Amino acid sequence: MTLFRLDASIRTHGSASREIADIVEQEWRDSHPGDTVERRHIGVDTLPAEAWAAAVTAGATPAEERTEEQRDAVALAATLVDELVAADAILFAVPLYNYGVSQHFKTYVDLILADPRANGVPFLAGKPAVLAMVRGGAYGAGTPREGWDHATPYLRRIVADCWGADLTVIEREFTLVGVNPALDAFTDQAADLHAEAVRAAREAGRALGALPVTA
């Protein structure tokens, strides 16, 4: 069985999204010792921003007339789709950046949608996927920034509605408490939210590991 994991944090140390995803992955590993985890870290090993335009224009260009840049972009898009199709389960670790997804994750999505297998097709229909979504502040009902999180709804639309995956979302807020002194008043609340996210990650990882392999 294969788990595909994608990280989108730009941090190499102290990533809150990676912490939650690590818990999910370990629970999955406990059920699948020795099985494969394939990885891609687009926050560090970034995808070329110009590749999407090259892949899109290649779609309207006869194969024999494509430029090297277009051929490379088409091949990259196909590789990204192949990674998801080949996996039995999927884990995304994505932080909220500037009220939306990072340019790295948007480039990733755009490239996948440039592949004919994923364009308008639920190519991950029924495949189990977990999204570990973290936010530095608080964006829930009644907070001053309610509705400012434009990443989580977008990711649900893409991964679940467009791609068809059976998606479980784990959310953690107030990750900047303890980092930004202006948020010190929320220390206890942040600790509770962290504990809840850890619990949810363990449950999601166990559920992911318990699923049977599908053909």
C-alpha cells in the first residue's frame, strides 16, 4: 500500500502543518509497517511558476510543434497526476498564507488541472485523502476575521468536489500564539485547539490506515 504525502509549508523547521501531518503519517505507518510513503515538498522544492502557462498552451499545440518548455511542462503535469493516481491514500499538509493558499500550492493545482485526466474529471473518485490545514490566527464564527480564510473552502472544492477524493479535514488555529506577543492572551485557547488537532490527526491517521486497498 502507498501513501502519497505533499507538504506546502515554506518552513524547514517548526512547521505546524508538518507536525499534524507527521501524526497522521505515523498512525498510517503503524497499520502499514514497511509500506511506501511517497513525498513531494512543494514549499521547499518548488514547482516552476511558468510551467502552468506552458502546459496550457501545449494543449492547443500539435505535439510535434511544441517547444521544449511545453514538453517539459506537460511531462511535469503528468507526473503530478501519476503520483496521486498511484497512491492508495493521500495526505496534504497546507498552511494558510495571506488568507489563501500559497503560490506553491496554487501552481500545483493548476498544473494538475492542465493534464487531460484531471481537467473536469473526478480522477480521484472515492480515494481517501486527509488535509491538515493550519492557520496562524483565528478565523471561526464570531472572530474579527471570520470569512477571511479563503484556503480551506478552496481546497475542499478542488480535492473533494473537483477531484472526487473522500476528504477528511483536520484544522488547527492560533499557531502563532507563542510566536506573536500580541496573541499571548489566547495561550490557553491555543493549547486546547492544538490538543484537539492532535487528537483529530490520530483518529484520521488510524481511519486512513484501516481502509482496505482498492483496485
